[in-house]
Amino acid sequence: CLVPFAYLIVLELTASLPAALLAAFILIFDTGCITISQYILLDPVLMFFIMGAVHSMARFNSQKNRPFSASWWFWLAITGINLGGALGVKFVGVFVILLA
């Protein structure tokens, strides 16, 4: 489920379909990502929350022209939920909060 997140993040940030497809294609064949997803560790869950936080931050930043609208509040709340999930999974998630 990291591949769709990578596709959506790159599409939101660049608005380029070839770039988004390339990012998704590269992530599909990343052996490190494939290997880490086979172990029963917290890292795949942490990567899910981090990718979700980056995606929701990108969507939140795209709402800067409409502050305090329903979609602005929605993406702000989803960003907070994902950051809280990343922090809850591992304390390493605090670095994502520093990114925001």
C-alpha cells in the first residue's frame, strides 16, 4: 500500500503523471521495501503512517487558498491522525513531526 501513497504524493506535488508513474514503478521494484515488508516488524506500519502523513500534508498545503473550509479541516485532522500513528508506532515518528 506504499506504492499508491507514493503515486499520490508525487502526483500532488508535481502534477506530473509520468513522474508519479515513475515513482510508483521504482518503489514496486525496490528490494529493500520488499524485504522489510516480509518481516514481522513495526517498520512497515511506520512507513504506512509516514507516507500517509506526507500525503495528507501535501493535500493540506494545497488547501491554502481556502483556509478554514471543510476540506482544510479534514486534511489537517488526517495529518494529525497520521502523525499520531507514526509517533505511536515508534518514537522515530517524532522526526516526521519535525518535518511538519
